[in-house]
Amino acid sequence: GNTTMKQPFLWGGAISANQTEGNYLADGKGPSNFDQLPLDDRRLKPVYLDDPNNIFNTEEADYHPSHNGIDFYHTYADDIALLEELGVNSFRFSISWPRLFATGEETTANPAGLAYYHDLFDRLKQAHIEPIVTLSHFELPLQLVTNYGGWASRHTMDMYVRYAEFVMNEFKDDVRYWIPFNEMNMIMHIPFIGGGLTFTKQDNMLQKEYQAAHHQLLANAHVVAIGKRINPDFQFGCMLAAGRTYPYTPNPKDVWAANLSDRTALLFSDVQVRGHYPAYFDALCRKNHFTIDMAPGDLDLLAQNTVDFVSFSYYSSACSAADTDALDTIATNGFTTLKNPYLENTNSVWQVDPLGLRITLNQLYDRYEKPMFIVENGIGTTDDQLVDGHVHDPYRIKYLSDHFDQMQLAQEEDGIPLIGYMMWGIIDLVSVSEGKMSKRYGVIYVDRDDHGQGSNQRIRKDSYYWYQDYLTQHINQG
Ligand code: BG6
């Protein structure tokens, strides 16, 4: 029989350091790869060092949104009070590696950064909000990028493991749920953001991405190994940018195209959950004329240190076909996909597919049979109906309500064990893909525009009151 007490369902919201803290050089913080991203369409493109128009050659006029964020570094106490009032019992955020280790190579942590995170944890504890901590959310010290090529180098892995070990020791009494990397599979789509990777025209891009991926997968295993020694109760999760890829038609060729697209992403959770690379990976390397540098013991380390739960982000499904030439495409989370004629994107930059959440939950649970954790889900759109101090966002209420319904069906009818739900961008923040504040996700509005202008005041949107009401009815009921 099960004698352990059932954990309450974790209802919360999520943010990241790089999209909120701002103060990018304050109090001893060093710049990160993310701080190098300007507010223009170079954000998602691979960085070629031999291209004069790369993001290292910025003009005085180029605005870098993460330098200001939403000033969370100073507003966290008030923001946590708003979360407490909202009624969430958990909150996912990331720790900024370069706020603690400015260049990544220091041997002692920056005391001001440390004091900041200690106070953040203390305030969450006072508000009875459980922290879910991401150790690397699209962020590494810029100096590891410029001096070592980011995650292409094993040295970056060593420095990350040192940082992670420090953080896990320092906050061992504050945190139970750890996510070593945000959306590791995004390194294949946005290699500079996901891994601080830079290229020259001669590089085999795929080789570099998979080499960096190997280092992140190893780093993840190291963190699990070290963390379980620090506190055996620690729970670790992979974090997959998920969303099932549908075939555009029942043509077997389209079905196969969809399978191929999904397995590129699933490789990452496969290694983190099962402890080994999928069978096709050797052939993939051979076909693309590269090998991955591995050290003796690497594969054992991966095999012995797998994760406890499967966490993922879900914004939408994707769609693939064998022949895409005549088909419409649309942007989705970090890449472009085929426009699905059965889905809409009214009031949303990306297509909306609530049933896709249930489909994705089942896809991942069938594959891994581990507790599942939705750590990002939400709708990014402009909220311009600021009327008499109110933000009316019925589309966000509908998005949340429709996704909650599918999540409930996945639990009740499909039997999927779910740890919790973190709504993404619970407080408006800087968008990764667009760099804009005006692509808003929050139930809490932040009065700041795309160029960082505004009062920075927080305003409860209609969706805030809706979520608050929902939580009152559903929290502590499993
Ligand atoms: C996920 C990231 O990819 O999607 C978040 O983990 C990001 O950091 C979110 O903000 C939404 O994407 P975007 O581009 O709208 O900010």
C-alpha cells in the first residue's frame, strides 16, 4: 500500500531570470549570452562570427530588452505578495548563473547575488509558495561564450557543474524540485540562446549542436548525481519543449515526417529519462559525417543518473509533411511549422490547441511512465484593452480554462500522474523570440513597453481574478 502522504497538486506560475530580473550588470553580475540579444530579428538566428552583421557588432542604438527586464531584481517582494494574493502554492523561476559567478570561472560566489536569492527564497517561504528552480534558463556567462565557445566546450560543463553544486548546497533546505536545464532540445533550433554556440561558415552545425547537447546531457547527469548526495529527497526533471507533431495528411510519408520531427526533440528526454541515446543516433551521426567526442565513463554517467520526473513546456502542437512547398507556415515556440488548418490563432501569435496538451501528455507518459509536470503553458499576445485601469483579457481566460479541462481529462480518464501546472509568464516579461514586452503572457500586467519605457507598475488583469477564483475552488483537492 501507499503509505506516503499524497503531495498537493502544485498550482503555480513560471518566469525566468533572464526575462525579468534586468539590472544585468548590477552588484557584480556579469553579462550573459541572453544579454547580447538585441530587439530585432537576429534573436533566433544562428550567430556566425564571420558575418559582420552578427549580434556582437551592435550599434549604440540597438536596444537589449533583458538589460532592463521588468526590474524583478528590485520588485520581487511586491511581486511575490501578488502571487500570494493570487493563491498559487508554487512558483518556478531560474537562478542567473552570471549573477552568482560573473564570468563563470570564479571560485567564490558574488555575495550580492547570493543575498538576493536568499531573500527571494525566504519571501517565498513566508508566502507558503514552493519554489521550482531552473538552474540554466537559456543563460550562461558571456565570457564562457566568447572565450570557450559556450556549451561546445567541456570546460563550460565543468564550470556549470561547479555552479550547480554550489547552488544546491546553498539552498538545500529551500528547494525540492530542480530543473537543471530549460528546454534542452531548443539547442537544435536556437543554438546561441540554448547553448551559447557560435559558428563560422566552415562549421558542421549539426555536429556542434550535438556535441554541445552531449555536454549538457552529461552536466544534467552530474547534477543529478551530486544533488542526490546533497539531499536524497531532491527531485530532478528534464525539461522538454514539447508539443506533438501531427502529420499534415494520412499519407504515410507525412506520418513519417512528423515522427522524424518529434524524435529530434525526444532524443533529449530519452537520454535524461532512459539513460541512453536512442538507437538511431549512431546512424544519424554517420550519415552527417561526424562523430561525437565522448570521454570514457560518459555513457555510464548518463545511464546511472536519470531524472525523477518529466517536465515540459506546451504552447501548441506542430505539423509536418513530406512535401511542404505549397503549404502555409506559421511561427511556433522557437521554430516554424506548418499551419494546421484545424487550429486558430485569433488573439495569439501561435496556434492554439488545448486537446494537443492531452495528446502530448499521453505521448510522453506512454513513452516514459514517470510523473509528469507541466512547467510552462500560456498565451502570448498583446493586451491593449487597458480600460479604467483594467486589462480585459477574455482570450487568456479561455486559453487557460480550455487547457485546464484537457489536463483534467488526462488525469481522470487517462490516469496520468501529474505533479503540477506552472502557467508561463505569470507576470508579463520580455519575450524570448521577439524580445518584446508587448507579447504578454501574464495574469499580472507590467506597465512597460518594448523599449523599457513606462511606470513598471503591476496591474491585475481579468485573468488574475479568474485564476484566483479557480485556485480557490481547486487547490488542495488533488
Ligand atoms: C519557452 C521558454 O520556449 O517559451 C520561455 O522557455 C519563453 O523562456 C516561452 O518565454 C515563450 O516564448 P516567447 O518567445 O514568446 O517568449
